[in-house]
Amino acid sequence: MARKTSKLKKSTAVKSRQGRISRKAVKARKTTKQGLAAARKGKAAGLKPVKAQIKADAKALHGETPPLTEPWTKAEIEEAFRRFAAANPEPRGELQHINPFTLLVAVVLSAQATDAGVNKATPALFALADTPEKMVKLGEARVRDLIKTIGLYRTKAKNVIALSEMLVAQHGGKVPHDREALEALPGVGRKTANVVLNIAFGEPTIAVDTHIFRIGNRTGLAPGKTPLDVELKLLEVVPEKYRLHAHHWLILHGRYTCLARQPRCAVCLINDLCRWPEKTI
């Protein structure tokens, strides 16, 4: 008799848990549908207090997002990028450059610096040296002087001269259209290589910077513990027709809308699709 009672209690508990999970799933679906309806009516999501936003974003930056009750569907991802494309059909990177070489240099200089800050220093530099040969001739001391307003300028000047020398010696003064060759250059990592491959050579790469890493985790679109995790997840889920411009849309979204400390959910194009738990009141 005791065994039967135990089995009955266990069965009841399982059904109870299943019921709760089912109700949560239904509630999540309703919330998404309500969000879509609100977006169509022009009603944006509200925001929780700033402290709560900062706390949640700190978790997102480190890939510590809560488990998603309802991951993004293919249709939702398609819709998100359709909106980005409709709002900005031909997005462009904001680093000023003249050719693939100056693009490479600008991206190397932008590490741990803002694009705006880099753009203030590079016009004078590129006016004097827009090829690897000219950069080598200019010399490290002169490069250092021209970029001293940029963070870590001493190390960056050294890298710019070293990569220029390598381009001349090993690649005939041309920027290689090859990831391995790019990453072998001083100061060039995976993110920089992805930017060059995308902008200079039209490759559908996704360069994950702090903005994209934050968005991937915060929204639940492509959660990951590392930038590479987020990159690979985005390459997996972003529809092929949107992949070429995907990293531009996401970077711009992170730079001007999905801000680190005070995200502007009220004007966000994808606020009804986003899974960030601190988004709505």
C-alpha cells in the first residue's frame, strides 16, 4: 500500500511540474505575441531602473544570461534582420579609410579605442602613408607622434610598422585575402581579420566586438561565453542573405540603441523580439 501511495505522489508531482512548465511556455508565447502586437501599434517596451539594467548587462557582457524559456525562432531571426535591412539597406563601417591597407591599419588602431577617436588621428597619417612602403619609410617615431591621441599608441605604432614591413616582404605590399595570413600580421587578431575580409573583400564574416558580444548575450540571439562562441552562433543562425551586413547592423545597433548602461529599448527596432529579462516593466 505504501508503494502505491509513493508512486501516486510521484506521478502527481511530475504532472504538477509538467503543468507548471506548460503554463510558463504558454505565458512566454503570449508575451511574445503581445510584444509583436504592441510593436505594430507603435507601443515600445518600458524600462526597469538603471541599476537593474547595469546589473543585467554586466551578466550579459560575461555571457551569464539566464536560461531562455523560449529561444529565438528562425522566423523571428529573419524578421529582426529584415527590419535592420529595411532601416539601413547599405550599412557601412565608421572607420575612415582609403584602401584595404588603410582599413587594416585603422582597425588595428581601433583596439580598445573608439572609431571616432581613431578617425581624428588617421587623416594626417594616411595623407603621408597610404601604402605599406610609405608607412615603413615614415618610421615608427613619426607614426607614434601622429597617433598619440589614441590609447596604447606606442604599441600600436610598433605594430603598424611591423605589419607594413611584413606586407612588403611577404605579400608584395598587398593586404592578403586570407584569414591565416592576416592573423599572422602583428597586432591582427580574429576580429580585425574578419573586418578586413568583410569590408575589403566582401566576405560574409562577422567580427564580434564588445557591442556584438553584448547584443548576442543580452537579447538571447546568440549567447556565448566568448566572442568566438557568439561569432559561430551568429554564423549558424543569421540567414545567408543578411550575413554580409550582419555585423555592421549589430555593431551600429549596439553603438546607438542597445547601449551598455542605458539601452534605448523605447526606440529599439527589435524590442518585441528581444529576450533581455530587464527590458520590460
